[in-house]
Amino acid sequence: AFAIDADIYDPAGSTLDAKGGLQVESPSLGTPGDFYAGFQLVYAHDPVVLLTAQGRDSYISDQFGIRLGGGYTIGRTVRLDLDVPIYPVVAIPGEGFEGAAFGDIRIGGLLPVLRLDDGPVGVGFKPYVVLPTGSTEAMVSAGGFAAGVMAAAEGKLGDQLMASANLGTHLAPASRLGAYDFGSTFDLGLGLAYLVNDE
């Protein structure tokens, strides 16, 4: 087994807090003093494929995850986020692994700098830490502590359409699978969100 977190889906805390998109974080806070909680179901077929001289090798054939999320907004200052991944099904034919697994827990906080309520653009920062609670055998853990920080910006494109952008870095232990390196990354995300109901 390799200490690699092969799940590339990182849900934004703002999604379950009714802000922003699925993976692109919004810098807007929810209602002060409010909790949020929810879950997302995520399935990936062939999430890790190795290209070799012999052809295409499906290293991880199936990965089904339940992403439990929750958080709390403290005044107009910060929102605390928690992401707990659980995998009822992970299949790795090359390693002979098939079963359930627990993933790495992520704890973060969203700190707004410019509020969208006060102008045309909102800006915030989201630092986070990742705890090595997951299974390295199931390839859903980096095998050590990880951390990162991202800048989030958002602007209005009308009464109901919002555009968001994230830029940040993720620091994680280095690992290698075949000719491929895993570990720290520099990330950019762009997204659009449409407000269906503002109540």
C-alpha cells in the first residue's frame, strides 16, 4: 500500500452552508451563530489509472465515499468547518484490497477580509489542517499531517449569478506510485453559482 489520498474531491465548506459551489470555496459567511451540517455522496470509477508500456492499468477501480460535513459561524468573524470522509467501498485490484475505509479528517476556518455585503467583491482566506486518520491501505490517506491555505474571491454577475475563484497551496507528505508523484500541490479553482432562493 502507498500513503496516497487518491480521492481528489475536496468539498467546500461553503457548499453545505448554502454558499458557493461544490469545490470552490466562497468567502461569504453564513448566518452568525448558525450551525450547518450535511453529507455528499461521491463515486469515482477508475480514479487512479496508470499508463504503462503494456497499456492502461486501472489501479483503483472503484471508490465510493460519504463526505460528512458540518460547521459553525462565530459572529461575523469566522466559520469553522469539519469534513469527515467515510468510504463504504474501495476496490484496488493491484493491491488485492476491497472493502470499507475511513479517510483523513479536515478541519478548517473561513476568515472574510472584504465582505460581499459591503461591496461588489468578497475576499477571504481559508486555512486548514488534515489529520492522518485515514487508511493508507485503501489509499485514502496521505499518511501524515497535512495543511494548507487558500485565498477565496467572489463577485456578483447579476442578482442571482455569482463567480468564485480560489488560489492556494496544499502541503502534504511526498509519495510515489510508479512514475507519478503525489504530495504537495498548488491549486486554482474557478466556479459559478446560481442563487435559486435567497430565503
